Amino acid sequence: MEQTEHPLPEGFPALKNDTFLRAARGEECHHVPVWCMRQAGRYLPEFRETRAGQDFFASCRSPEICCELTLQPLRRFPLDAAIIFSDILVIPQALGMDIHMEPGRGPVFPNPLQNPEDLKKLKPTVDVSQDLGYVFRAITLTRHKIAGQVPLIGFTGAPWTLMTYMIEGGGSNTMSKAKRWLYQNPSASHQLLKQLTDVIVDYLVGQVAAGAQALQVFESHAGCLGPQQFAEFSLPHLREISCRVKQKLKDEGLEQVPMIVFAKDAHYALEDLSQSGYEVVGLDWTIRPQEARERTGRRVTLQGNMDPCALYASKENIEEVVKNMLQAFGTRAYIANLGHGLYPDMDPEHVGAFIAAVHKHSEDHGRRGTTNS
């Protein structure tokens, strides 16, 4: 990929709450930090109002709208981090693919990749500053507007997850078309995954240059792979992303920021993920916290992993679930979150109950001196 010059934004407000960043680095914190995947989303009435009548990807391309949507949950809840409003599919768009959002169906690619010959239709290189600069502008604007309240997280989809959308043409329960490529066209699969990796590295570095203070890589479709295919087609690229991003940040004189890898349903690869160069490993709700601790040792901070559907329970039950989760993880090297994103029909008050319970019970642990269970 071409070297990209990143103009450094100046004059960001001083950070007032660095609990999330300290936890990501394994440092001791007064309380367990908490944020929610998809915390800027349709469960908030103000989100639906802001987005009313607006094309989804048009919203993603508007720094002002992205900033507003990112800030909305911070106005409601005492969260310890914000995550920029965007979408993982901006990268296939930057590669020249057409995508639109259909109500009730989600993302649709009218012309998905059908065979290796179709790789020639993709742009051979991507200038992230030109093709994804709107995300960088949204990050810079939001970093200023947050006014140091909490850190701002940037993110990307991982290569395999992006590949599935590009071949399936949208969501899929089996990912059978994409997996067919892995078995029938392994060389072309690696070619596509490598091309995506190159764009992702530049994209993440650009996000840090724009003001992102942490980065999360979403391997949302890891669960469709078995251990062997994950080891061949996902893990090497996840490792390469963390290694190359850290090196490019160093080469360009940018700040080293914590990196989070979230490979949903890939608990079979937990040991590998904990040694893949990320400071934080995100967990879905299908793994026991104690088991995750045992298998990762103290190599990484863990993030997660309450079942999002627990938010449908009563507030009292939510508090009990959170209390048990904190006891199981311990309060050191831990970031509270859900095991996946918030769903559109969730009650904002129950989201607030989840966040309040994390703060209450982690501070209780701190007062008792239980920082490392």
C-alpha cells in the first residue's frame, strides 16, 4: 500500500476519565470500566429521530451525524468509552463495491463476488485518506466534541468477516458461499484477505491519526469457521493487523493505542487470540469467565461478556447477573461489556441498569480490596 501522510489534529481536550485505557493496559482501576457494543443504535429514540428518513450510508458519510450519534449514549449513561458511529462495510465500499441497507434485511450487495475473476473488479489499492476520509473527519470532530469526557474507540471489520459479506451479498446463517471459496479457491481467498488486510492497516492507522484512542477489530463471523480454517484464514491476518498497525504508528510518530480483538464464537482459539498482539480480547456470552481467565492467563485484558438478552430481564435480575459476572472475571484487567451488540428493541432504562450495576459492584470490590480474583 502507498504511504499515507496523516495531518495531526491538534488541541484535543485533556482526557478526564482514562479508566477504560488503564484497564485495557492491565493497570489497576478504581472501578471496572464499561461500554456497550452498538451503544449508539436504534434502541435509543433520539438515534431513530436523528436518522429518520436518512440513508444509512449517507449517515455514515456525514461527520456531523456520526458525531451526534456517537455522543447520544454518553448523554444518557455514565459510560467509560465511546465508539465512533460507522459501519464495517465502508471498506468494501472503498474497494468499489455497491452496498445498500434494506429495512428488515440489512446490508445488500447487488453484485457480490461470485468467482476469483471478480477480484479484478475491486480497486487494486485504496487511498484511505481520500476514500475513507469521512470516517477520519468524524473521529476528529467527535474527539473534540467529547471534550475529554471518555476515550474514543475506532474500529474495523476483520478480513474474513468482510470477505463473507462481499461473497454472500449480505448476511447469511451458514456463510456457505464464502466457505466454498476457502475450500475451492484457497489462493484467491488469501489474495482477497491480504488485500483487505492492507486496507485495514492503513484505515486503523488513519483513525489513530484522526484522534481514536483505542481500536477494535470485529471478527464477527469467526464462529462459522472451525479451528483449522480459523488458523489458516483468520488468525494470521488478525496477527498481521496488530503487528503492522503498531509498527506504522511507531514509524509515523503516532501514539500507541490499545487494540481489542473480538472474534465471536471463536472460544476454540482463545489461547491463540490472547497471543495475537492485542491488549484486549473480547468475549461473547458462550464462554465461562473463569475458563477464559485460565486459558489466557494474565497475558491480556478480557472484555465482555453478558448475554445481551439478559437486558430483557428485570432491573433486579440484571444487577444480579452483573454481580456474578464481575465476581467471575475479577476486577483487574477487565472491561465490562455485552457479549455482542445491543438489539434495537431493548429498553434504554435496562441498559442504564446494566451500566449502573457494573459501577456499583466493581466499586464495592475495590473498597473490599478485591482487585484480582
